[in-house]
Amino acid sequence: FYRFLDHTGAVIPAPNPAVVGALSAAEESQLALPRLPDRQQLGYLYRPATDEVTEVIAMPIVSSETGEVIAAIVLGFQPVGRPATGAMRSGLWMEGRVHLAGLPADERAVLGKVIAAGLAGPGAQGRLTHDVGGVPSRLFFQRLNPDSTYPPAYDVAVCSLAELQAQQERLRWRVVGAGVLALLAGFVASQLLARRL
């Protein structure tokens, strides 16, 4: 879809929404900006009807006569998703909500609150540890639109720690087993030496 913003940053109503891309009134109102941008602005629009997120780019339109920004065009794109690789899944966090395919709604709601608390906490490092779907996981998040006047959006990656913990458990048993064997070997060797002496 695309829309134009007037000199105040408000959306100019489209005469034929079918041609420029249909949006609900609520979705269209989210495209407005408090003022016209002097450079490209990146944002994200959640569309409840389809339960998907659209990437939004607002570009200023500059007058060729005065060099002033007189309007803006807002373009909406389907964001390019990254496929899940092994234990790693990625999604988007915006306005307190996580958009992550394959995760139940109740777990997304909990994850959204955890990330919001992590962002509000002092010294947020962009990573947290939390159980996701009953599996210990590491969460990584990074802001996608740091200089934008649109609401902040974060790229979220969830990495399951289940395989790592399973490897640690296997390694722990190997170390314990090797220790027991070394102890038994030492005991047998000490018994042989004691009998000789």
C-alpha cells in the first residue's frame, strides 16, 4: 500500500483505497506523523485483521522550487522473514506485543511482558534468559528503527538452550564416569602396591 501525508503529517484520504492498498481507518491513522520527516522514517504496522506486521517507510517529498519538505509518501511492504534455523526463531516486538510465528498466543503475551520489562530495566543489554514454552531459552533483541518518529520496534531472536543443557548433562556424566573409573583404577593400583610392599 501507499499513502500521502500532508504538510502537517496527517494522512491524506485515498480517493480509491482499492488502487493504493486497502487499510482500515485505525491502520491508516497509525501512518500519520507528528510532523513531516526531513529524512526517511522506518516503522511497523500491526494489522489485526490478518494478524501480520507490515514494514512502513515514510519518505519526504521536497519542493523543487523552495527545497522545503512539502509532503511525504508512506509505503507499506511485507517484511522479509528469516526462516527458523534449528533452535533459533526470530520475530518482532512492538508496542508490548511479540509477533513470532509458531508460538502460542499466551506464550507470546508472556514473552512480550518479559521483553518490555527488560527494555525498561536499567542497563538493558539486549539479551535475557527466560523459559519459552517450558524450554529454557536465550532472548536477544535489537531496535530496528532507532531514529524514527514511528513507535520503537525490536528484532527478537529466541534461541533454545535445551540442546546446550542436554550436552552439558552428557558431559557431566562423562566427567563423573571418568572420575569414578580413575578412582577405581587408583584404588586397584594402590591395593597392588600395598600387597607388594
